[in-house]
Amino acid sequence: MLFIGLNVFVGVYWLLSFNLLYTKFWNLDISNPLEKRHYLVIKNWTQFIFVISSFLFIRILFSIYHEKNSNELFRAEHYSALVIIPWILIYGKILIHPEILYGYPDMQKRDIEEENQINITDHVWIFDTINIINPKENENGSHVEESVLSYVSEIECFVNKKHPFRNPKFSLSDFEKAVNIPKSHLCYIFKYHAIVTFVEYTDYCRIKDALNLIENRYLDDATWEELAEKAGFISYDSFLIAFRNQTKREPDDFLNPQETLCFQKDNSFTI
């Protein structure tokens, strides 16, 4: 009698779970492409976990059925070795499809990177949800928050392709016109979604540009002063100060660069 009751319980539980997942989740109609991709990833994983759970339920029932026929205590210990199979499948699926580990923001960022063929600089930008105390900024920021990644993508794409900061007079107003993002939005982004100010970001981009030029052997036919001017600095002294602040190294140390640079929260590169 106990075995029959257990079968009924498992069967009802399985049917209710399937009905809930199918009606409330698996059968949704998502129109936004990015949200749809995220939805399909989660749907795929929930279906996978549901199948694995069903397999484990069946193993328990078979084990109890075997113990019932053998007049043993109901411990569900038979066929316990089969438990390793779903875990192997789960680990294998994670290795093959690790996107479930990234979460929606990182998936959105990766999609934008793939679309624009650029890498968004994670150590400059902050994509976490923020709380804004100022009511006015909170009202304006709600519109910006919806498109932060798109704005950051446009900023990085423009900087990487056009090198606007090679012009030493390139200002925030010029940047606003170039990327077609309202100045108020840019100020908001650099205040709440960057670890640097706009001025610090210009120095960061200029030094990164200078290091790329060094790596591409620009100094074979040019001087340090010419490199500084090429990167957008008004003088070699300002270049040297910014270079030391950003890299914590001397320029000569990068004549044969093999290191990967990373921007830290103290506004400097590390090797």
C-alpha cells in the first residue's frame, strides 16, 4: 500500500511540475532577440534538469520496488550507482554550454561584443545594478539604465576604431556629437558605470593607444616626443606623467612589450 501511495505521489508531483513549467515558462512568446536567447538558454536548462530529476525519481521507484519484492526495508539504496550518470551529464553540459553561468548581463555584453566585433573593457565599466539617491538623477537614470551596455558598446567601438583622443582638444561635447549620445547620459554613465572620470578615461585610452603603437613598432621611425603627440598629448611631459600614473613603469620598459595590461581601480595598468 505504501509503495502504491508513493507511486501516486511521484506521478502527481511529476504531472503538476510539468504542467507548471510548460504553461508558465516553456510556452512563453518572447519578442526581444536578446531576451529570447536568454530565455531559450534557461528553458533548455530547465528541461534538461527536469529530465534528470525524472530519471532520479524513476531510480528511486525501481529501488523501492526491488526492496519491496525482496522484503527489505525501504531505503532506496539499490541502483545508487546510477546517480552518478546525471551528474556526469550535468557537468558535461556545463562544459559544453557554460552560458548559464554568465547570467543575463554578461550574456548581453557578449552578444554586443560579437555584434560589434569589439571587446568591452570590463575593468573600466561597471554593469551592476545601482541605487541612486538623488530623485532627479534616478528619474533620468532609469532611461539610461535600459541601454547602458549599448551605450558602452558605442563608446568603445568609436574609441577603438576612430581614436578620437589623438586630438588633444577632443572634449566631452565633441564626444557627445560623435557617438550621438546625450551629454547628460554620458555624464551619468561615467559617474555610475565607470571606475574613472571622462578625463581619466581619455588618459587611459591615449596610453593604451601609445602602447599599441609601441607594439606595432611605431618607435622604429619615431621619437618618444612624436609618439606622445601621436597619442594626443600636448607635450612629452604630460605623456610621461600619464604613462607613469597608468602603468607604474617607465616608457622604456615597454619597448618590447609581451605583457597583457589590465586597468585597476586605482586608475592604473598592471602587468
